[in-house]
Amino acid sequence: MGTVFSIEIRDPGDWTKAIDDVVRWLHFVDATFSTYRADSAISRIDRGELRVADANPYVAEVLDLCARMQHVTGGYFTSVVGGRLDPSGLVKGWSIERASMLLREHGSTNHAVNGGGDMQLAGESSPGQPWTVGIADPHDRSRVLSTVSGRDMAVATSGVTERGAHIVEPFTGRAATDLGAVSVVGTSLTGVDAYATAATAMGSGALVWLESVHGIEGLVVGSDGTVARTAGWGRAPASGCHATHRG
């Protein structure tokens, strides 16, 4: 998926088998959804060589989630980029959240799965201590702009920090460059990763839109370095809360 993954398990015991299963899962996701691999299911579907119905059922699940996100974001999230099928804006968050679920199935209740700075955090970092995540300044990676703390939360950032100006404004086809980065916190990484991507594409309308979505909070960094936050930024997300549009 073009980035580095890390897994931290804070529960006592031997978690070798669990970590092996997570690594196997992430390799499967990469082989299935990578737009860089000519033999991936997504690449073959894009070329018309494979039907969605004939692919692994996870493909249909992801494309359905992408369609829902496109509707919720008013079209600012899309799985078609430059005329090509590309669900990358959702797949990474979805795969990390599922990796966390896999660790839970193995019995871990306190862990962090991090893919390129997008994190699904379960339980606590240590007994009685919530996880704390630093949000880097996209214009100065050595500087921490803000921190968020909580239990059972998800944090995602989209923008120029990891891969440069790679997000496209879907209505014009131009690179989204009005914002340096958007960070979103909630409980489901599948959702917050897609919301961060959509908000980056929205540009100046990002903050107002993020305020309209229940169950998440956001931090928006402009291309000029200005920083704006939703009203509840910094508060831990309510456990079990799922993002929906207010109103």
C-alpha cells in the first residue's frame, strides 16, 4: 500500500501468531487492492478483465463502502480517480481497522495498528492511561501541532505529509492544494480515513463540513499554515459512536 505499518500490543503474553495473521492479512489486502500491481483484482476490474462478482467478496464490500462515502461526502470522496478505479482512499483505513479486529479475535484488548500515520487504537496504552497521538505539522514534520488522547479511537490524516499533493478534487480533476493536511478523529478508521480524504478535497469548505458530521472531530491546516479545529477537537470520541451527518 506504499507505506510502513507498525503493530503495538500492550497486553502481556506471546502475540507472535496474532501478528503473523495481521501481516498475512495486510499482504492479502495489498495483493487484492493495489493500483500499482497489474495482477491485483482492482487493476483487473479496472481493465475489464474481472467482474466484481467474480472477485473476492471483500472487493464488493469495499466498493460498496466507497459508494456510501461518496454519497455522504457529496461526491468529494470517490473511488474513481482520473478515470481509473482507485479505492485507496478507503482501503488503508478499512484494512487497519480489520487488522485491529483480528487482534481482538486473538484476545488483545490493548493495541495500536498504524499504517502511515493512520491509526486504530484499542483499549489503553497502559493500565489507566489512554493513548495519545501527536499530529505533525505538514509544513514542518519535526513540529507537533496538537495531540489527541482517548481509548478505542481512530485517527487519520490526509494531505501532503506522506505522499505530497496526491488527492484530486473530483469535480475539477485538479490536485487538491488549498489545504496542507486534514486530521480526523473518531472510533472507526474506515470512516475517518475517508472523511479526511474528502475534507482535503473540499479545501476551504472542509471545516464547516466536518462540523456537520456527528461522531468525529477534525483539525484543518491550510496551505499557508493556518490551523482551524472543530469545536470538540481534543475530546475523546464516545466509544461505539459512528459518524453520521447532523440533520
